[in-house]
Amino acid sequence: MHIVDQAAKERILKSLADPEALSILTCMRTTSKSAQQISTETGIPLSTIYRKLEDLRVAGLAMTERFTFNAGRKVDFMISSFHEIRVKLESNEVELEVIPSNETASLRWLNLFRDG
């Protein structure tokens, strides 16, 4: 999917330029993880993880999966929403193409039927 909205491009590029956000994205690239798991694996403080995850979600680079356990406790797991991002400089403009991951496509399809 080509990103044409300038504000969306800026959010994505800002996230990709942030070393902590990149560590988080790498950690949850192929498997959904809780904020606690991401914090443990990356060594980034949990408060920072929550803030960065929200930034990544707003930028469209992360998605939330919610699981409810037997005791009714809800836990959010995050996963990267993309498989690949292509950046191209063309005529003094940045072109961005975001290729969704297979996991993301499946999750979005499942979410269509979850609440219905």
C-alpha cells in the first residue's frame, strides 16, 4: 500500500528513525507479544514501551490483539503490522510503500467477525 498522506509519512519515518521504536518493532516482528515481554526482551522500561507502542499503533506500524484469560483478565498483545517498508526518493519527494504482513491480514480478517 502506497502512503500518500504527508502526515502519515512523517509518523512512519519518525518511528523508523527512533532506535527504541525499532527495537520494539524488531522484537514483535513475527510474533505478538505483551508490553511486559517486549520490555523484558529489549531492556526498555515498561513505561517507555507503552508510550512507544502507542506511537507505533498511531503510525500504523503495530496492531493490538486482545486476549481474555479464564479469570476474565484481558491482556493486549502487540504485533508488527507490516512485512516490509520500501522508501524511495523520487523528484524531491519521499515515497513510502508498506507491505502488510500475512499475520496482520489474517488478524484484520478475524477482527471483522469477532465483535459481530
